[in-house]
Amino acid sequence: MKRLQFIALLIFAGVATACAVTFGVHASAAADKGDAAGSGIELPSGYRDWRVVSVAHEAGNLNDLRAILGNDPAIKAYREATLPFPDGTILARLAWAYTPSEENNKVFGREQSFVAGAATNIQLMVKDSKKYAATGGWGFAQFTNGKPAGEELIKTCYSCHIPAKANDYVFTHYAP
Ligand code: HEC
């Protein structure tokens, strides 16, 4: 009996450890992906490998450099000039501080080079015409260091994109 009890205890300890490890891993994986508090949209895996739609520079308070990337449905729609964008389209706007490059300027012999500095934030537009019918068919999300922005900020996105309604609420044009 004693031996059986010992074995039972061992099994219990093993299961308990496995549970702790599993839940621990789940919790940190969720944090890495940045479960979106505001919109429920997560940062899609592999977004950094998506193709470039275009680039932009915002001066003023933003003072950043940005790349607009698209997943496969986005790139296909852009190249075939399909409007509205089909469900499943995701556009990602990555931004970095607009930073002078001393390293590059030394080579040029004058102050002319600006490069991407620290990452600022990532914004997403996710097309699902049913789910996001109230906001032009687009779900909006923003992540700073992987952390999702809250509802209050996300509420401001759609209204500012309305001027681009003729282009399915998307401002960025494809840079050939
Ligand atoms: C003040 C108006 C304004 C607000 C608020 C705003 N946007 Fe935009 N957004 C723009 C403009 C203008 C562009 C194109 C220029 C650029 O990229 O800087 C743009 C570009 C984008 C793009 C690239 C695709 C496109 O439409 O060109 C995404 C993705 C995006 N915004 C997501 C968001 C999200 C998410 C929010 C809310 C957190 C948001 N935007 C809030 C004006 C706005």
C-alpha cells in the first residue's frame, strides 16, 4: 500500500507540474502576441515578413518613418486594383523614430541621412465586412512594444479614415 501511495503522489506531482508549465507558457505566449484589449485583434504572426505596399514619413509630433505592409490578399488586391479589399486583407503600418544617421553622414560628408530609429508602434487594419460592418468593414488595432491599445484610442481610428472612403477607407496607395 505504502508503495502505491508513493506512486500516486508522484503521478499527482507530475500532473501538477505539467499543468503549471502549460499554463505558464500560455500566459507568456499571449503576452508576446499582445492580445488586443481594445479590438480583440492580435498581432498576426509573420507580419514582419509581409510585402511592402509603400513607405511614408510623418513630420510634426509624430516625426517618424513608416512602412505599410500587406498580407497576401492585400498585395493581390492592390496589384489588381480590387476595391473594396476582400475579407482576410490585413494592412500593417510599422513606424520608427525619424533618426539622423551620423554613421551615414560621415560617408556623405554632410548632414543628409535619416534612418529608422526605435520602433514606435504598429497599427493594423483587418478586413472582415460582417464582423466590422459598423466601421466600414475594418477592424482597427494598435500595439506598442507588443501591447494592445485600449478601446478609447481604437474608437478614434475609423472616423479619421472616413475621408478615404472612396478607397475603402485606406489612404496608402501602392508604390510600384
Ligand atoms: C488623425 C487621423 C487618423 C487617425 C486618428 C488614425 N489614422 Fe490611420 N492613417 C491616417 C492617415 C492620413 C494615414 C496615411 C498616412 C500615413 O500612413 O501616415 C493612415 C494610415 C493608416 C494605415 C495604413 C493603411 C492606410 O489607410 O493608409 C493603417 C493600418 C492605419 N492608419 C491604422 C490606424 C489605426 C489602427 C488607428 C487607430 C489607433 C488609426 N489609423 C488612426 C489617419 C489617421
